[in-house]
Amino acid sequence: MPHVLVFAETRGGELRKVAFEAVTAARQLATQIGGDVHAVVAGAPGVGGNATALAEHGADVVYVCEHGALANYNAEACAALVAERAGAGDYRAVVFAASAQGKDLAPRTAARMRTTIATDVTSFRVDGDALVVTHPGYTGKVVQTLRLSGSPALFSVRPGAVAAEKVQGAGRVEQVPPPVDPSASRVVVTSVALGDTKKLDLGEAPVIVSGGRGLRSAENFKLVEDLAAAFGNAAVGATRAVTDEGWRPHTDQIGQTGRLVSPDLYVAVGISGAIQHLAGMRTSRWIVAINKDKEAPIFKIADFGIVGDVFEVVPALTEAVKAAKQGG
Amino acid sequence: MKIAVCIKRVPEMDVAFKIAPSGTAIDETGLKWDISDFDGYAVEAALQMTEKSGAGEVHVICLGPDVVQETLRKALSMGCARAVQLKVDKVPFDPFAIATALAAELKDGGYDLVMFGKMSIDSASGAVGLMVADILGVPMVQGCSKLEIADGKGTARREIEGGGEIVSFPLPAAVSIDEGIARPRYPSLKGIMSAKKKPLETKPAQLGEIRLTVEKMELPAGRAAGRIVGEGSAAVPELVRLLKTEAKVL
């Protein structure tokens, strides 16, 4: 009986949220085809301690590969490992997260296996001999339904597209040696520069407060940061105009050529709503817009809009959100 | 240093797309086309590297029908030395099929560095560059936002959630380019004139087997029309009430 293989992503030895989402995706697929879920986790010695959490999300087997040179993300060694595991069993599919790491690892692994991949999918289902997936393209303006033939079928799941679920799997742990020497990889991560580690990533934050040119200066982003802090579970984003001005780093840019986000709540502060920007956030569940120009395009897609001066409205909203968070 | 940059011709994105009657493609009527955004950054970064070192040249490769020659000419007018069209009637969706054709062209080219955009902005797979590198057997860094090449070695920064990874690798290698590295230049008049005399070869593309195809394209479900809650800070209490009771995010 065919099974489903899934790569469980870690950073600094800890499983990431996307790992549970990927395992849940694998579980859903395995249920459709009547197979088991086999997870692969790689890292420095001790990473196998994550097996219990993977089992709680539906992993029936956890392959643990431990090596000192796997402490940081080791692209070549991980690709070789997943390709080797995929070849060692009867697998209908191999699942990855379409995170920064998965975007690198998944196509690499597919090429190792001399096969193709569907990346960044938002839904998937078995259809006869094929896997049918959806994948947003054209900066989110077109939904592409793709047919993936061949077995195993490799695909990566967009972060947030599948909600992690707890389902108890058998969780049998098996240590596997790395198929190639991880210390011989040519591509080496020499350091990881994390910003404020308490800072939520745009791809993972339930709330995003984002600022546009209407804020007029880098200093005024404090308004946005204060509102984000009031929510407590929010990340700060920006428009391209803002990152081009250097008010915020490029990595904060939300839009066509930046990050594509879909949080539960997106608060657009002083953002007019250029098509370029809307492409990156239009799939947010709820959109709030605050802008002084009532004709701004952002109001056409905002669930709740306030027409007004951001320097007056945002501090008032920050206080009200703080009060709501405290008072329940 | 000899650099190859693989580019794709894509429609400009600042339009409302329509779906073609086939239901498996966009309606291309009236669309303007150009080098895919990230591929343009790769071309610019490659040109800057050869200009800075004063040695080497940049070759540009594009897979597609004859209309891609226009896109290749633009890259030549920016300063690339030579262009190759890998001819197919229609660009397939399958990234491995495309990577197979690009790798066949690149393998005997003697390139120190092969560059890509981190993804094409239309199909948005982000897989081709990584796959080409694997077929060629060279190290690959995906999504570089910074790149330095010196003494046969490269150092790059990749953006990851909440930060960046600093990565080192030996040449020959492949890299794909993220935003922030370099804004593509506009071709100068001199560049446009000289591009007409630069070599542009056309060869049949040796595509790999196609296992991933487009079954359907559709426009995403639209959002309901927007709603203005009120004006100024007086509207804040009502907004907070809606966030609590309707959106349930507070």
C-alpha cells in the first residue's frame, strides 16, 4: 500500500509551525489513499526529540537523521536524504512546506529524483492516477489548477493553506544515517542573522499592520508598531513605496514582488491600495483600511474602512485595541 | 567571469487579467510583455559584476516561441553579449521539463555562474533554477538578496522568515535572485543600437518529459464591496465593535 512522505522543517532544532501544517496535509492525503504518514526530520543530535510532536499530528513513522553538520539548514544533505527516503519505500506523494526552506529544498529534491514538482499549492486532491492541485499565479490574480502525473508526486504547501490538526499517529521512530556526508556539502550556511527573534514573521502572524506612504516618514512607523504591539500577535508590513524610500527593510514589503500574505486581519495604514500592493494582501480574511482619501482604491476591498487622518485615528485605535485586549 | 542568465518573457502584471476561452490560459489580447521581474534583477546583477571586475561577459537564454526574441534583444540592449532562444511553440508549465532544456544548453557553455530570478512572476513555481543546478551538478543558492563573488567563491544572503542566512559556495555555481539586489537599468539608445548587431541564436529546445500541466485557470473569487465605517477617530469604537463581533479577531 502506498504511503505519504513528508519533510518536517526545523530551525535551531525546533519544529516550525509549517512542519505541522505539512504533516497535516500529508495526513489528509494518506487518509484519502488509505496509507500511512512517514515524516523525515533532520538536524543536530537531539532533533529526534521532536518525534512525539510529529506523532501527535499524525506521523506513523518518524525517520530521524542526526548529524552535527545538519544543525543549520543543509540544502544538499537534506535533498539527498529526502530523495533517498522517497526511493526506499512505496510512496504516492512527498509533501513539503512552501516556506523559505521548503522553497529551496522541494525543487532540489525533485531534481535529485529526476522528476517534477508542484510548488506553493493551496489545495490538493487525488484524482485517479493524478494529483490535482491549485496554485496561485500571476501575482495572485489567477488561480491555476494543475494536474500532476507520476508517483510519487512531489508538492509543497503554502504556509497557512492547511491548518495543523492534532491526530494521533503510531509514531514509530527510526534513526537513519545521512545518505551523503553532510559536512561535505558545497553550499554552507555560515551564519543565521535573525532580527528580533520575538518578532512575528509576516507569513505566520495572525494580524498584520502595514504602513504606506501616508505615514510620510520612517519615524512615523512608530504608530504602526504601536498598533501592532497593542494587538500582541501582529507583524509589521509596508508597501513598496515605503521600502523603496528606505523607511523599512525590503523584507517587510508586501505586494506583487514582495511577500504574499493572508492573515486573519490586515490593517492598512495610509495605504492607497496600488494594484501592486493589493496583489500581496487581497486574500487576507479581514481587511481594515485607514486613509484620508475616501476615493483611495484600498476602500474598495476593505471590509471596514475609516476615512481620516492616520495621525489622529491610529493612536485612538491603538488605545481602543489595548483596552479591548485587557477588558476582553 | 562568464555568466549565463536564464530569463522568461511574462505579461506585465498591473492589469485585470481575463481567462482565454480555452479555460487553461489567460487571454493575451492587448497585454504588454517584458522580462520577468526577478529575472531582470538577475540580468542587472550579472552586468554589474562583469562591469565591476572589467572582465567577462553575460549571455542570456530564454525558452519560448519567436516572440521571446524581442525580450532577448532587450537584455542585449542592457549590455548582455550574446543571446540564445530555445525554441518551443508554447512554454510548458512543468519546471523539470524546462530545466532539462536549459541544462542541455548550459552544460558545455563553460559558465562560472548561472543566474535565474527566484521565480517567474506568472507561473510562480520557483523551481527551474534549482533543478537546472542539480542536473548540471553545480552548487545552488536560491533567492539571494545579496551576492559577492571573489577568488572563485561566492557569498550570498538568503531571506528567511524573520531574518537571513549567510551562505558560502564555490564556483562554478548557480544562484537565483531575490528583490533588493539591483534595479534593472533602462537600455540606453547606444545599447539599443548595438543590440541589433549582437548574436542571437535560435535552437530547438530539448524539453524533458511533461508531468505537470495546467488543467484550468480562473480568476480568484472577488471580495465583497468595501464598507466605510465612519470618519476620523469617532469611528474607532464602531470599528473595534465590528472587529470583536463580526470579524472575531479581537
